[in-house]
Amino acid sequence: MPFGLYLHFPFCRNKCSYCDFYKELYDARLEVRFFEALKIETELAAMAFGPFDREISTIFIGGGTPTLSNPDLLAGWLEQLRRLFIVPDGIEFSIENNPDSVTAEKLTTFRQLGVNRPTFGIQSFKPQLLQLLNRKHNPADSARSVYLTNALGYTNFGADLIFGLPRQTSKMLSEDIDELIDLDPPHISFYQLTVEPHTTLAERVQSGSLVMPDPDLSLALYRGGCARLAEAGYIRYEVSSFAKPGFECRHNMRYWDGSDYLGLGPSAHSFMIGQRFANVPDVEQYIHLLSQGRRPVIADVSGIAERMVEAIMLGLRTSKGIDRQRFAVRFGRSVEERIDLRQYGLFVKSGHVIDENETIRLSDDGICVADEIIRRLVN
Ligand code: SF4
């Protein structure tokens, strides 16, 4: 079976206040060492999985800020990837970009390397909100990035927008959404700001210098945003993912439906031929282990019960929901064995959960409160 390939590029120019992804401040010399280690990891992965699977179905380079990567080093790694695995022409190939580091030259090089789906972390068009998030780009960078993307002939790209920020009013969000719709991205990630532990945002919220919005206001913002996106022709296919028909992110859909994916780079996660594992979230340790010819992997110790919960969580967040039969084949157990049946019955009765044609999914009302429903079903 083909698998999705994810690369975690672990460098950023600065650290955004809300971000808990693994990253280090960009350092050109460390980047060279990282790519050397990545090549060893790719070789070892080909040896480990080559006998079973060599065809890649999608590529996604995230991070971190992959826009900062040295094009020669990236090209060298891709050349190796194409030599060791089957990479069919024209497969979905995404790369995340920060608008402040996007240039025509970078986007041209990415295209030459096979990228056909850049995504842009726009987040907001309000300078004061970008500052609060410690993002280094400005609204003009976002517009310029999308202009260049269109001018260079990309027909598919994505943009991210955040809601539920301290000090964000509904007027600010509706202006942000309208500005984004004007740029006409085929794909939009519209997601709620969450306070992750050990971030600057968490410290500021704890100290009282920032106040997160009331959950009811956030819910109202989400509902309003969804309605506006639907009106503009975007279809919600997952709680935070909206696309024009045919532009759904195939790579992310692999995560949600339990297909195989291989993650390379520090902190990347994988699910391959029934095994789950994650890489060490430390670039120096990653380089050190690979320099000794060892895969930088931490084996996953989660049991079947945890994996069933994860499948239920991911499945219910998508518009397709959970296919009962696929679930039973995958785990050898039914969905019912892992959910609170009393809560389930209540949610079906209230119309938040729809149970039909061997599929369990959330209704429009249900998807707006997906996290709460999931929490009650699998606690
Ligand atoms: S650019 Fe992205 S990965 Fe880097 S700190 Fe900001 S949110 Fe995190």
C-alpha cells in the first residue's frame, strides 16, 4: 500500500507565542547537519520499509518553517527520496510557508522540486493580533505570498486563519475571513487558538495579562465563520478544514482514516504497517543517533484501547465520520466497545450524532461542539 510522507523541518526564525511544535531558531550550520542526518534516516527507513512498501502517495513538508530551508539541501534530499522510493509524478506535494519568508525565487524553486500545494500561515490580517501571536509577517506579506503563488501558476494552495484570540472581536474576525475569501485560496484551515502548556501565551494567560475569550463567544465565532465560508463555496470536511470541491488535503485525510504515513525529522510521528512510532523531539539527539547509524525512534507504547480512542476522535472530527466496518477490521472490536453508550444514545436523540448506513458522524450542530462530544463519549 502507498504511504504518505511527512518531513518535519525543525527551524523557525522566531518562536510564536502559542506554538508548541518542536522547533529551534534557524542556524545555517545546524541545518546542514540536519540534512546530513535526514539522508541517513531516509536510507534507514527505505531499508526498514522497502520490502513492504516503496510507493509514496503524498508528501507534506511542515515544521517549523520549511520556507527557510536551503533549496540545494532540500533538492539533494528529494533526489535521494525519489531514488529510494517510488514517487509518482504529480502526487500532492505540500509545503508550509510563513508569509514573511516567501519570495518568488523560493516558490519557483519549490515548483521545480515538485511542490504543487504551498500553504501559508496567514493567521490574521490584523497587525495587533499578529503581534500578540508574535508572528513576524504583516498583512501585506500575506497578500504578496498569494499573489506570487497565482502568478507562478500554482493552481492549489492553502491558507490558515486563527479565531478565538484574546482581544479579537467578531468584527475583526469577519473582516479577516472576508479578506481571506478575497484571496480565493482553494483550501482554508480555520482553527481555534488553544493555550498549550509551556508557551508564552500560557504564561500570559496564567499571569492574567491576557484573557482568553469566553467559550460561548468562541463557539459563536466558529459558527459564524463556518457559515461565511460555506456561503463562499467552501465545504467543511473536518472540524478545522475547508476546501473548494476537489481541493481537500489528501495527506491530512490519510491521518484521519488510519492509512499509513512515515514521518521523518525530529518529533515526526509515523504509522507504518501496523506500527506507531515517533522520532526524538531534539535535533541534536536526532543527529547524534543517526551519526551512529541508529533510527531516532521512540517506540509507541499505546495499547489498542488508546488507538481506538484516537481513531474515534479523528474520525468524528471529519464529515465522513467513522465507518463501522473499517473500524472493526482495523481493531477487531466494534466502536461500541470503546464509547459510553448512554452518552451516545443521548447525542443521537439530541441530533448531535447521526448513526446511519453503518457510519457514525456528527451533525452540523454536533461538529461545532465536537471536542465536548468526543470527551463525553470516550472518557
Ligand atoms: S512559525 Fe509555525 S512552527 Fe514556527 S514558531 Fe511559529 S507557529 Fe510554531
